[in-house]
Amino acid sequence: MLRSVVIGTGSALPRTVVSNAELAARVDTTDEWIVERTGIRQRYVAEPDETTATLATEASRQALAAAGIDAKDVDLIVLATATPDQTFPATATIVQHALGCHGGIAFDVAAVCSGFLYAMGVADSMLRTGMAKRALVIGSETFSRILDWEDRTTCVLFGDGAGAVLLEAREEAGDEPRGVISTRLHADGNHNELLYVDGGASTTGTVGKLRMKGREVFRHAVVNLASVLREVLDDTGLTTADIDWLVPHQANARILDATARKLDMPVEKVIVTVDQHANTSAASVPLALDAGVRDGRIKPGDLVMLEAMGGGFTWGACLVRM
């Protein structure tokens, strides 16, 4: 069968690290308050010369190097972001130009924190139908640009970064073929007011700032993530015991723990980077995936479950055999 196989991963983080203690000097908060409620200890914040596109380009170069593939052999780029470099053209086209892989397909996907899962679903469909042979799927964000740095309930939660995977369409055989096995995606626009940005080109003519009702988002996240993970397992006839690693959206350590408990999954099988990166929105899943691959925990042949939920609400999960 034709499968979209992960042949390389990469990530990129801004130069500047901001600790909880540094934030506490700027807003009314403490390291203890942040760690207790979120598990976050630091985050990376982009400098003026670092953008969503530059971070995405570096993460893509790492994924290409890991796979031993030249950029000119990539014919599809799907970039998930809520913080594009420009209203248009798509940030994916800026990355395409920087990499030097001209002429293929390149576009952005906007599904906030679930964006990377949406991008994976789109790229997988396009590879399996023959529209492309190799795809860079990227999640990249500079959320620091849309934070209200006087709102301690939100500014402590987010960071900047990028992650990328290189997918290749391959004929896979055998009992345990590699590649994307199942993807499930959802959205529910009823909850716009719980997590949103209060600006836009068509409404205010401004970028706006992020606004969130954290308690309500937490409640929906735990329920929706556990539900969509079970959908993917039902699709495949597998159980949580079959999963080698859960790579979740890194929003909050409490959400990670609660989701793992709902699925009866040991915390030792959950890749956690929220303490180091904070919530990097669409970048968080590929950043965590790359961390697990590069430190040797995630190995070829492992069954890896990716999941995320973001504003909209949007949510999804994707099962991949590495």
C-alpha cells in the first residue's frame, strides 16, 4: 500500500530564552505560580530578525538533512501557523524560496494549535493520491507577537519555535508498514469566544492580541483529546497498550497528565517538552516529536500517536509508524 512515511524530522528555536523568573520581573507572577499551574519553566522568544518563516526554514533544513534529501526534491510544503509573516503570500512560499525548491505546491493551513495535525492530514491525502512525492509538513509560530504582555494569565503560557517532518510516498508492505496510518480531525466554531485573537484584517485592520478563558479550554481539551484518540484507535483496531509514544500538544502539563489518565496510558510513554518550550501552538507537536527522535526515545518502527487541540475549537489525532 502507498503510505506517507516520515523520513526526517527537524526543529528550530529562537536565540533568546526567557525564564519564569525573568517574566516575574515584568508581570505580577512567580516561578512557583507558573510551574504549579502549567509545568512551564521557560520559553523561547523570537528576536526582531527571527520570524515564523525563518524558524520554519531552519526546522525544514534539519528535517531534510536528517533524511539526506535535497530541497529541490520536495514538491509539496504545507505550513501550519496562526502567526504568518504576512497576510499574503503564504509563509510556505517564503520557506519554499529560502530552501530553493521552486515550482511545487506550497500553502499555509490555519487551525491554531491543531494546525500541524491538519497539515499532516492534508499532506498525507495529497501524497497518497499522487499529487506529490515528498512533502515538508511544518508547524511554525511566533506567538510572542500576539501576546498581551500585561496579561499574566496568557503571556506566561506561550513561546515561539518551529518543527518539521519530511514525508515521502512509499509502497509499504508487511504486517507493520511504516507511515501515517490514521488521522481524525474535528472543529466546533461554537467556542470562538473561549480562545481567540481580538483582531484581524477584515474586522479591525489590526493583528490583535490573544484572549483565552483557560478553565473552559482545559475542560474541553481533556474531553476532546481523549475522544479523538479513541477514534483513531477504533479505526485501527489497536489499544493504548499498543502505542509506544504519545506526542501531545504541549499546552499545559495538567492537560497532558489528565489525557494520559483518561486513556490509561503511563506517563513514561508521553513525550513532554512543555517545561522547556511552553505552548508553541502549531509548532508544539513537531517540536516534541523531533525531541523524541533526536534523543533516541522514538525509534524506527515505533507506533506514535500525535494529538492536539486549539482555538476554534479545532482538534485532531494522527497515528504514525515511524
